[in-house]
Amino acid sequence: MPLIPEEPQIHESAQGPRATPASGRIAPTPRPVPGPRPAAPSRPGRPGPLRPAPPVQRTPRDVAAKPAPSGPAADAAAPATPQIQLIPASVEGALDAAEEAVDLLLDSGRAPGDILVITTGEQHPWAAHELSFGETSYWAQHDTGDDVFYTDATIAERAASRSVVVVAVNGGPEAAAVSALSQAHSRAGALLIVCGDPQRINSVLGAGV
């Protein structure tokens, strides 16, 4: 602790009254910091000054909606008929080829409910099994549309349109092939796949199906 030098002892009578040491001085009172000045009241009858309104924000000009194309150009842009693919197969192998086509469609991302399979000869085993429980239950599954649906040319007229229709020309009379291809062509929304003998299929397609 630093030492404080002592003051010399001087008698008051000789030196007069002692001065108040600096440490005993009263510190001046700090001046208060002025706060925000209150707004001057407006004079009676005269409103106070008004702040100018902010500038109106401009919005981008609306782009006029283009009308939907119509006429020959629109007809050319939207395909009127589904794309047709032919998978060569014998009468005995047409159903297997159709099954492979369905598997490829499902693997490529097609939903099962998008696919309809029509046979011209013997029924697909699934269709034969489901029809054994009655047509009501069979067509109820078709109307639900959750899975691949199999039918044959004799009752395919009841089937609704689907994005992809696969036809297995696995026998049956010529009239059955014509009926199956005609119904498949009218029900396929995007793609029609035909599995069978190319010569027979081309002759049926060339007949105006």
C-alpha cells in the first residue's frame, strides 16, 4: 500500500482557517441528458405536418396467357392414335411374350392399373381363376383399377380404356384376332403392344384396325 505523505502541522491561529482539501469538494451535479423533444402540438384548426405517403410499388406487368393452340398444328402435336409395337411370337409363345412385356412395363415405372391384357385364344390363367368366382367379383377388380387386368376377346368389350393395352394373339379364330385388335386399338391411350405372328397381325392391322 503506497504511503501518503503527512501534511505539516500548522496551527490555525497562525495560518488562518484551513482550506478544504480537494478530496472534500462537492462534485458538480451532472446535467441531465435531454430526452427526445416532444412534438409540438398542432395549432387548433390546422393539422400538423403530414408525412408523404411512400411511393407506390410497381408490380411487373402481367404476362398475357397464351391461348391454347388449335387447328392443324395442335392436331399434329397430339397423337390421334396410340403407338403400336409388335413383338414376334408363335401362337404357343404369344402369352409368354405378353407376360414379359408386362414385366418390362412395370419395371420401367408403369403402374399396374395402367395395363390391360387381352387374349384372342385361351384365357390367361388369372382371368380364368377370377371368373370362377363370378363375373361380379371379376369386373369389380377391373373397376377398382389397382392391378393389371386380364380379359379375352369375347368379353373385352366391357373393359375400359387404359394407358397401355397388350394383346396376345394366342390362337382362336380370325374373327377373334380382329375383334381383340380393334378393341385394343380403341382402348389404348398411349401404347398398344401386340404379341404374335407378324404376318397375321399385319394382315389384321392392314384391314383397317
